[in-house]
Amino acid sequence: MSDRETWTSRVGFILAAVGSAVGLGNIWSFPFQTASNGGAAFLVVYLCAVFLLGFPVMLGEFVIGRRSERNAVEAFRSLGFGEWSVVGGLAVVSSFVTLAFYSVVGGWVLSYIVGSVTGGYLGDAGAYFGAVSAGPIAVGAHAAFMALTIGIVALGVTDGIERATKLMVPAIFVLMGGLAVWVSTFEGAAAGYAYYLSPDVGVIADNIAGIVPPAVGQAFFTLSLGFGVMIAYSSYLGRDDSLPADGSAIVVVNTLVALIAGFVVFPVLFAIEGSVPDSGGAGTAFTALAGAFSQIPGGQLIGLGFFVVLLFAALSSSISLLEVPTAFVADRTGYDRTATAVGLGAFVALAGVPTALDTGILGWYNDIVFELLLPLAVLSLSLFVGWVADDQLAVELNLGSSFGSGFSTVWLWWIRIVIPVAIGGTLLLGIQSLLVKAGILAAPIVLG
Ligand code: TRP
């Protein structure tokens, strides 16, 4: 491991982690989950989940990574707990499944960039989505998106990932911020802000089972937790870096991007469509927004800006989804990085083809990740950090940190008790909802 690459700067690490975190989850899935789950009420639960559950778990991944200086699979063996490698294996499988459908949605984004240039979605937004979301066009666009991802990963950590995200993350901020300012001038925007920002506590109380699991799943997904990415990225960090400080920066920036996306999406929806779409299906974001863009003067240009940002965000995430398995296989076998990235990327691309042919299958991949793999991975990670490897990892958290040892003590107990209880509950609700959707369970047993 002596020739292991490291980040050329601390900012490089933070940007790469932010690049991984900021993605379709923030700009596509977050506003529409919020829209279909009660608006501001969902937002409140989501923010609590990000800061109270996501942030501590992220620190958990950081200590595993920096302590072991290994990728997610080998980290556990290197820390002396080889049997826990299965958690790393779960992380790799989750990355594969996620990338398979993530790339299909990335392909949709490519098609919407084309549509913004040609004006393809201006006439009938629903028909355009139908044409590009499933079938040969979707397969082709998915292949193109995977090719871009593979190309960047093949270039390696510092050359590819660090350089690409240094460019993309600031671009996302500038473009999204500009869009948010622009749409604030629309007549009717105020109703959008009201729906987005005034929480109705009654909505939360009435529908805990409906709001909490998606909010928690979204919180972990958006922070790229449970997939070993943060383990892999922090393994390249030095001991003088403050993990809590870096983690806070990453969580705050990631949250800001999602919040700003809401400030673009809600005013547009209310000013143009007059309300939020009530079903939050995979296509809603695309049809509702494209429909809105086609009614605004200059909408094609706004659309182009929006979808280009979405592409940057999606790419900076997809490269990190492919990086984890690539680093693992390349580290372990000694194979060439480029060949490894191409081989694994091609495999994932094939696994994604069914989801490019049928949006129902895409929904299944999505649900399996959100409701099963993700909570399972995060639960096992926190049990490992809290109960199996506790001493060395709590010590690791303090290295380079000015937060004090009181912080790491609270963190450790939080990871031991609060996180497993919260995620365990979410996991049960998630499994229940999968069984109901699959028709195996007729009706929810708990909190129906
Ligand atoms: N955080 C990404 C997003 O919001 C998606 C994601 C989830 C991810 N897990 C990941 C990206 C692991 C990279 C690695 O879009």
C-alpha cells in the first residue's frame, strides 16, 4: 500500500465527498419527496434525520476509513474483524444496484439536455418523458451516462475525481443559486415558498409511518452513507484532519444544495402548475418541471441550465459509486485501474438495462435500495462502530479534532443506542412496505 494515492488537499477531500453526496438525490428526489409527503412537514423530519442520524453515521464511516486506511471491504479485516467484511460486501452490492438505476436516471437527464436544445419536450411534456424514460432511447442514454462515469473513474482519484469535482461542485452552486433567484421573480412563487417552508405539525403526527421511513432513507442516501464511499474516501486522509469539522462541512453543503433545489422547484411548480403533483413517481420531477419550463418565456434556457446542473450533480455521484468497487478490486487483485473500471462499469451497465426498459423495474431497484439495503448497511455499520470496535474508533475520532473528547463520548453512545433503535425501526417499516408492495403481505401490520 506504499504507493497509495492521497488527497492533494483537505479541500480536495471535502469536495469529492460533497460531489458524491450532492446528486440526483438532492435535486431530483428531495424536492419531489418533499412535495408528495406533506411539504414543510417532511422537510422538518428530513432535516432532523440528516443532522441527528446521518451526521453521526458519517463520522462512523470516517473513523473506519481513516483508521484502517483501506477500502470498505478490507477495512474490517485490517481493523481485526475479518468476519465483518460482509458489511463491506453489502456496501459494494448496494453500490452496484444503485448505480444500475442511477445511471438510467442520469440518461434521462442527458435526454432532457437534448430536449432543452431541440425543444423536444415543449409540446407535450408527458409524451416526451414516455419516449425517453423506457425503451431504446433510455438504454442508449444509460450507456452514454455509464461511459462518462467510467471515463472519469478510469483516470484515477486525483486526476479524475478530484479535478472533476473541483469544477462541478462550485458550478452547481452558481447555476442553482442563479435559477433560484430567477424563479423568485415569478408571480405566484410565494405559494410555493409557503408550502415548502411552513410546517404543519398535524401532518407529521397523523402520518409518522408514511413520513419517517422515506425521510430517513433520503437522509442516508443523500449523504452517500452505507455504501462504503465515505470509508473509502476518508482512508486517503491524514491524521491531522478534523473528522467532525470535515463532516460538518460536507453535511451542511449537501443540505444547502437540496434546500436551494427546493427554492427552484417549489416556486416553479406553484407559479406555473398552481400546485404540487400529488403522486411522487420517478417521472414527476421531469414531467412537472419540463411542463413548467415549456410555459415560461425563456423556459428552454432555464431548462437547459437546470438539466446541465443535474447532469454535473449526477456524474459527481456516479463516479463515486463506481470508485468504491473499482478501488476494492484494483487494490485486491493488483489489476490495472482502467481495466477494472471498464470491466465493472460494463457489468453495472448491463445490470441497469432492465430498469431502462421498464420504469416499474426501476422503481423496484429504487425501493430495494431505500427500504432494505441502505438501512441494513447503516444498521450494521453503527453496530460495528458502537459495540464491536469501539475503543480504537472513538480514539480515532479525536485525532486532529478540536471538538474535545466529550464530543466523541456523546457520539459513541449515540451510535450505540439511538442510531440502532431509529434505524432498526425504519428497517422494519421498510421491509413491511416492500412486502405489501410485492403482494406478500395484504396490509401493514405495524402503524398502518
Ligand atoms: N448521494 C447521492 C445523491 O444524493 C446518491 C448516492 C447514494 C451515492 N449513495 C451513494 C453516490 C454512494 C455515491 C456513492 O444523489
